Amino acid sequence: MSSVTSSAGSTTIDSAHPPRAYTSEEKRHRIFAIMAASSGNLVEWFDFYVYAFSALYFAPSFFPKSDPTAQLLNTAGVFAAGFLMRPIGGWLFGRVADRYGRRTSMLISVTMMCAGSLAIACLPTYAAIGAWAPFLLLICRLFQGLSVGGEYGTTATYMSEVALRGQRGFFSSFQYVTLIGGQLLAVLVIVVLEQLLSEAELKAWGWRIPFVIGAIAAVVALFLRRTLHETQTEASRTNKEAGTLSGIFRHHKAAFFTVLGYTAGGSLIFYTFTTYMQKYLVNTVGLPIKTTSYVMTFALFVYMCMQPAFGALSDRIGRRNNMLLFGGLGALCTVPILTALQGVTRPTVAFVLIILALAIVSFYTSISGIVKAEMFPPEVRALGVGLAYAVANALFGGSAEYVALGLKSIGHETAFYWYVTAMMVIAFLVSLRLPRQASYLHHDH
């Protein structure tokens, strides 16, 4: 049987560490824990994306064009929440998870997201309180950005520790299933509201409904997460370097920069073929906006369904091989796929090309959490995963759209294709550093 190679610490089938037998009750408990942790992840991303999808309707209530100060606050809010708060959230919640437990961190995170959504749903508009309205919206958004910044590392760590040994790739893939699912559900809620309410009603009060739904869903996720057992041991929590930056950079610097290296490429190509692709299909390919929405909605649904299959594949061939296939195929295929898309006239052909790209990305996203968690020991695992992901995601993922559109505006759009390709080459080279044999996560919690 093949070893589940992985980042320093895979937990798969290998001859030295065969999967132990679980009782049926233990299997049920562990699978329920995965579902409970995933539910919170889904709610976090639903709440985060709902803001973007409903902004068209609530923007006039908070950012009237006649007020330049409000416009600047809008820009600052988007920037701060999307870029500044994620690394801070990754550091803060990683520290909490490593020092006080994964369960505690996940409970605080989902509670903060619930509070942020509920506050946005109840906010008075600019007409009622003037410039305080966009300022308060900014504060709520910063709150949510902090929460979602801390969600990834803690959830990835918990799911990797609780998953059934020999199937950790498969079960950990549900982190991205719920991440993409949150985005799709946010779109679906907006589409349903558009069918039930007029545009005037949506702009007047209907935009608040998705935030109320998000807050209620977060309460449900909170109760589910309260049932989780803690995976962090007392010995790890009381380690003097638990959850500290010195603990990472003194003993695990190489692991941190390895994770940073392949997450940079992973975040960039993920955002290229998900969020930026909608604009690319309209602005560069020339497809109608409504057609593009259908293409991307179906593509994201298929992409979501791919994750467990690619996660299970990593349990068979090893995490390292998954990552090498991701980096190698990404480097070879990005330019041909984006170039082919430029000349597409039929949406079905665009859909096939995007699915091909997302299949390549799935080699990484399906095991994104586990391949990072396996790089660090328990006392710095959540911090190592969360901070490395958040920094790389902010620098390379969050900027993907701006870089692509900036290069297009100066007539060098194809340079972006090569930029993504170069990052894929780096991801491939960094993945070569992944050990063939797992180091951490051998022992069940």
C-alpha cells in the first residue's frame, strides 16, 4: 500500500503505520465532528460572500455618490477587511487554538461572524445617521474579516486531527466543499430573493434578509460546534512555545515558508479560475453577463463535488504526489487554457475549459488543509497553518484580480497568464521539499 506522503506529517496508509480499526461508534463520532466543524466553515464563507453579492442593493443606502468621504470609507473597508484582517485573524485565532484549544477558537470565530452579520442586518442607513452608517459597516466588515481570517487554520487543523486515519485526505476535503458551498448558497439566496422581491424592495429592505439568514445559520453552527471534543492535548497547550511566533520561526521556519510557497501559487490560481474568471469571460471572452453567471455557477458546483474524489486520491497516491501534479499541470496548462478561452464563442466550451482548470486546482484545494497541518506539531499547528495561509492568500490570492485587470488595462493581459504559470513553477519546486514519509499526525487524538 502506498504511503500517504505529505507535508511533514501525513497520516495515511503506510506499512509502518497501518490504519487502526475504529469501532462503529467512534467512526460516527469522528464523522459527526467533521460535519460539525464543516458546518461552521460553510456559514463563515456564506456570510463573507453574501456581502459581495448583495452589495449592489445596499451600496446606495451606505455610500451615496454625493458624499466622497463615504466613498473613501467604502474603498478602505473593502481593502482592510479583505487584506489586512485575514493575516491578523490567522495569527490571533491560531494562537488561541494552540494555547486554549481548537474548539474554543472555532466557537469564538463563528460567534464573531454571527455578530457581524446580525449587526449589518440591523444597521441604520446613511439617510438616518449620516457618515456613521458607512463607518459602522466598515467596523462590522473588519470584524467579519478577522473571523474568516482565523477560520481556515483552526478548521483545517481540527479536521486533520479528528479525521479517520487512512482517510484524512478524503475527510479534510470537506473544508473546501463547504468553502465553495458557502459561496454557492450565497448566490442562491440572492437569486431566490430576486425572484420574490422587486428591485426597489431589495434596495429598501430586502438586502437585509441574507444577513439575517447568515446570523441564524451561525447560531445553528455554534450549537453544533459546542458538541465537539477537544483534540489539543494539555501537554501541547501548556508548552511555553504553544501558539507563539518564536515557536514557529525557531524550530519550524522551513515548514512555514514551504507552506507559504505553495499556498501563494494555490491561492493565485484558485482566485484566477473562480472569482476573476467571471470578469474574464465578460471582458476578454465577450460572453453575456447572464450566460457567464450560469457557466460559473455550474462550474463551481462541479468543482465543489470534485473535492472528496481528489482528497481520496491523495490517500492512495500520497499528498506529495498530489501537490506535484498540481504544480506541474498548473505550470503546463495555465497559458494554454487561458489562451484557448480567449477565442471561445460557445459557453459549453468555456465551461469545459474552466472545469479542466478547476480539476488541476483540485489536486491542491482538496488537501489544502491537511497538507499544511501535517507540516507542524500540535503546539504550533493552528498558528502555522492559519498565518501562512492568510499571508499568502492576502498577498497573492486577494490581489489576483487587480493584477489581471491592471495588466489588461495597459495592453499586456497575457503577462498575467505567465505570472500565474511562474507561481505554479514555484509551487512545484516547493512541493519537491515535501517529505515522502509523514512526520506529524501519525498518532490519533
